[in-house]
Amino acid sequence: MADSTWKNKICNPAQVGGIETSVIDNGHGRGTRIAWVNTGTGLRYKVVIDRAMDVADAFYNQHSLAWLSYLGVTPPEPFSNRGADWLRTFGGGLLVTCGLTHTGGPEADAYGERGLHGQVSNIPAEIESVIQPDPLVGKMEMSITGRIKQTQLFGPNLELRRTISGKIGQATLTIHDEVINRGNTPAPHMLLYHFNFGWPLIDAGTDIIWQGEWRSREGEPNNIIFREGNNFRKCPSPLTEHNGTGEEAAFINVTPNKAGQCICGFHNSKIGVALTLRFQKEQLPWLTNWQHWGEGEYVTGLEPGTNPPIGQAKAREQGELIYIAPGECRTYDLEIEVLRDEAVIRDFLRNNLS
């Protein structure tokens, strides 16, 4: 689609690409609103409108990019914010948003009780706009925008305004988020973008690409992955040690380039595909690399965040918890791009593979 060979050969822009909304009518996901986005390049993905506009399935040509759990897409569960209830509705997918006030394990303190990874991914969006491309008049951009309200009487009252956009002819997915405090008191704020990648992009030998100082997640004294001397930047074959609850994570103080942009991603030489994830250090200073190589549950995550997922209590104790003032708005910008051109992939690896 980078060329113009389609000109004078189509009358409906949907033949090239665009956004199609629908409702799932079967299984666990029945009644859930979704939007399929097709960039016309081979990159297409499913936005789950009823789950904070997170992204479930994602493909580049015949290759899946995302990891999907046994469960898949489900409707939101608004009262699943206790303990590890979050896992009951965790369908995996390319993106699950965590927050808006807490990321990390379940906890309770004088400020309240908080479940695993917060509430936002279990809140439906109010769609504000769907803007379709119209290549016949030279308009290649498309977007879907919605508002997700994490609110209760007496607060906190936070609103996430999310725009997911792309362009016909470009294998990119762009996210622009605005988190606004609609309440009348300061609100705690933590945000984590839980990107989950799976086979065939993720396979034995796939390069995991990020740069920065790292430490293993606390409470993991017997690491088999994140330890000195192990090459944790290459995906292994499935590990029986990770069956069940086996997993490991590293918290990375990610290194930006001269423009303040952080770049991470993957390269699979077997299928000739690389994927880049870009975000701003000033907005999201931390990156978590989650690795769970269980048999049949083979996944790794790259998760930009305002903090490592240590929980609101720990962030407050360390003086690192963000508060959003009434009326204040914080913005976040991320972009995923799929690379197929060999020269472009070589340049990406030369600049980012350490």
C-alpha cells in the first residue's frame, strides 16, 4: 500500500483499509464491543472498546504478534478489583492497560484496598469519534477516540481519553492518552502499558531489545532468567520451570536516545520481522520485561510505565507516587511499528541491540 497502484481501481475505501466496529456474539466475549483496524499493510488489530480500548488480537500478514490467554476477550467486570481477581478476566492481547491509580500486586493500607493492576482495564469506553480514511481524496489517516471514566463518589475521579490512530500504507499503531483528574482533590496516579507478545513473533532465538540499567523483581531469589551470566535477551524454548505460576520480571530504568525517546522491541530472523515500541522517557521513565515461558503459555511482555509495578503503597513509601491535581491532565504517547525491510531492520538493530 506504500505505492498508488490502487488508484482508479476501487470505489469503496474499505477495500483498502479502515475501522470496522462490531459486537462479539458468542462465548465468553458475547456482547463485547470491538473495532477491527486494518492499515492496508498487513497490520491489523482488534480494539476492545468495552475494555478501556485495549488491543486484543494483532496480526502482521499471517503472523500473530500478540499472546492470547485461554480466556480471550471478555466483557468488563467492574467489581473485580480485589486480590488477584484481575487474572480472572485477563485475556492477554497486545495491550492491557493497568492503573489508573495502582499497578502491581494486591495490597491494602490506610488509604484503601487495591486489587492486582487496578481497575481501568475493566471499564468500557464511551466512544467520542471514529474517523475513517478516505484514500480517494488523499486522506490516509484514521482514528478511534473514547473516554474511560474511573470514578466514584468522594473520588478519585480520573478519566482516560484515548485515541488509537494509524495511517493507510503504514504498519504502525499509535496511542495518545490523556489522563485527567475530574475530581476536586489530588488523586494518586500509576499507569502501566502491559504489552504482551507471543508466537510466532516470539519464538526460540527471537531477540528481545531494550537498553537501560535493570534489577530483578523483588521476591525472586532463585531466578533462572534475570541473573548475571544468562542471556535473557534471547527468547528460550518453553520451560517446564515456568509451568503454572512460573514467571520472572526485570524492572528497567530505560535509556532514551538524544531526543528523549525510548525504543525497545523484538527481532525474529526466522520470519524476517522486527517490531519496535517507542515512548517518551519524560512520560514513562520505566520499562518492565515480563517473561513467562510455560508450555502452552509462552509469552513475554514489554511494559512502559510511570513506575515499576511495585504498587501504590511502595511508591508512596519511596516518595515516587504521582499525584494529579484537580483539573490537571497528563499525556502519554506510544507507537508500535512492524518492520519488514531488511535495511530498516539492520538500522534498528545497529542502533538498539546491545
